[in-house]
Amino acid sequence: MSLITDTDALAALCARLADSKYVTVDTEFIREKTYWPRLCLIQVAGESEAACIDPLAEGIDLEPFFALMRNAAVLKVFHAARQDLEILMKLMGELPTPLFDTQIAAMVCGFGESVGYETLATKLANAHIDKSTRFTDWSKRPLTDRQVVYALSDVIPLRKVYRKLASVLTRTGRSEWLDEEMKILTDPATYVAEPREMFRRLKSRTKNPRFLAVLRELAAWRELEAQRRDLPRQRVIRDEALLEIAASAPTSLAALADTRQLPKSMTEGPTAEAIVEAVETGLALPVGELPDLPAHKDHPPGLAPVVDLLRVLLKTKCDAHGVASKIVATTEELEDLAADDDAPVRAQIGWRRILFGEDALRLKHGHIALAISPDNGRIELIPVEDDSEGQPIGEAADVTSGNTAELIADTDAA
């Protein structure tokens, strides 16, 4: 059982891993009762060894691990890294660099949207992940051998998963595609919760600016209070109560006490006073400082069939090229493109335009059509008339194609 519980052993491990081209990383944490995730275990594997690091061990200093995460010569490989990176950003004050996310890479390689680690481990590493220990209490000590073995299974097969995906990306010329998709994940701002923007996450049917101003102040107060007390937002005050208070805008403790969604214990004392103060702040804002929500886009009537056609084209193109449609265009982007040839959507830029965007405009303007092939029953593109740009159908999509099984099979053969 490889479990690191002291600083000297951790430093020795990280010194050895610093010579690796890449390390695979995962974490176990709990946050059901806290605002900040509580890190309970770190799993890390190099090309020839793997270990679990116990951050809860008495006296352990994680700085050697953080130094490894900062080492620009070692690639850090995660799967679905968002929550792991949130934890490390909080502890380190910066993100590990450079990064590779196998879930995002798998979408680029055609494994579908948000593919799970178990699926990739089975398909690419021929590994079976035992899920029976998944919902264990990772904060409880001592850890069992079974827990450590399970935890290591999150990073050991990940090595082979990474190597195969990286090979496919290189061979198909899609490494730049992945770089573009990683931009949000590697932006430190992604992991910083701005209290005065938290109101936008609340599902409100009202877009009245004054209501939104009060809601913004209430949501900001709750966010800061949740951070201060290290409690989940809903444990401080529930969304429903915030929305009701913003709608009624009570400016006295007596009026606040009439809030049905608010526990009686919160209608008096410092918490109640802070809530009323937030309401008064929102009510007192000048008109020019009132917030708003993004305006709903009113697309021309009759656009739905055009969007449906573009969606079929998108699915056809993405299946042919082995890439998840989610990273090429969303439904909202298809609607924008259907309404406006010059819509500022991702499908109009770079590799997405080559793969989908140019043919989307051709389909929209009747230069190509979709038909079901009598030979194999699949959707195919056929010319309706000469392309106005003088480009044969399909030439614009001249990128390496092939379904996922073929891409991986080719990699195995190599």
C-alpha cells in the first residue's frame, strides 16, 4: 500500500516525479457541510510509480506536491479537472501548469459529451474500476487498504488513457483544438466566485431592475457569509427565501418576519439586520447602477426548422469526424447562426468553420441539401447548385476524419 503520510517521504516522491514527462492527478474531498471543499486525499502517478498523499496526516507539509504542480516541465493530467483545480487554486493560490484534461480531450476525439472516467478506463486502458468504495467517507482515519487501492485506480489507468488520447490528437492534428477548449479551465478567473455576480445564478422570472438590485445585494451578502462561516450557500439561506425577500423588499425586522420561506430564527438578531441592510442598499441604488440580465434574443418566426436542419448537419459532420457536437456548436449558437450569417459564434472561426460552419451557411442558403443515402441509410450532403464560392461540396471539411473506434484502433496498431 503506497500511502504518503510525512513530509520527507512526500518530498522524495515529488523529486522522483519531477523527472517524469507527465503525472496523472486526482483528489478526494468532501464539501457537503462546508463552503470550501475539504481536501482528504491526493492521488498522483508518474510513468513508473503511483502513490496516495494524505493531506490530513499530522504535521505533513504539502509544499513539495505544490512545487511539482508548479513545475512547468511536467504535464499534469486530470480527468474532469474542474473541482480538483478549484481545490488546488485555493490551496496554492495559483493553478497547476501545464494541464491536460482527458474528459475534454475525449470530446475532441469523439467519445461524446462529458464522458466518464470509467468509460475511458475500460475502452482505452482495459481497466475495470471498482465503484463500491466511491461514496466512502474520505475524511475518516485510518484509511483502509481497499480505499487506497480504489483511489490509485483513479490515476494508474489514467496514464494509458492520456497516452492514447494524446497520440490520437497528434496524429489527427487536433492538439490545437484541445488547447482552445482548455482556455476556460486554465483561466484563474474561472475559480473565483464574484459575490456581486452570484445573483445571476438564481432562477428568477422577474427582470425588474430594482428587484434585481435587491437580489444582487442579498446574494452577495449570502456569498460572503457562506465564505466567512465556511457553510454551503443553502445552509446560510435558501434560494427561495432570497427570491421572496427580494420581491417583498422588507425594510424593517417586522416586515422581514413575514417572509414565509425564512426560518423564524433568522428574523431577528445580527443576521436579520444584515438582510434588511442588504435590501435597503439595493433599494437606494441610483437608476444608472441597477443591474440587468441578458436580453432574450427574439429570432424571426419560422426559424425552428432551419435550426433543426443545422442540428442534423452538425450531428452528421461531428459523427463523420469523430468529435463531440457540444464543442463545435450549442443549440443557442445554432439559433444565432440560423438567424444571422455573421453571428459571432464559435462555428464561424478556425477549425469549427472548416468542419461545420461553411457547410452550415451553404445548407442555409440552399447550395447543398441533406439526403438519406440509399446505399447505407446514412445522411449525406448533396449539391443543389454550384456553390457560390466555387468550392466543391465537402472540400471545406477536408480534415482528418474517422469514428472513435477507428481512431483508437489506428493508435493501438501504431
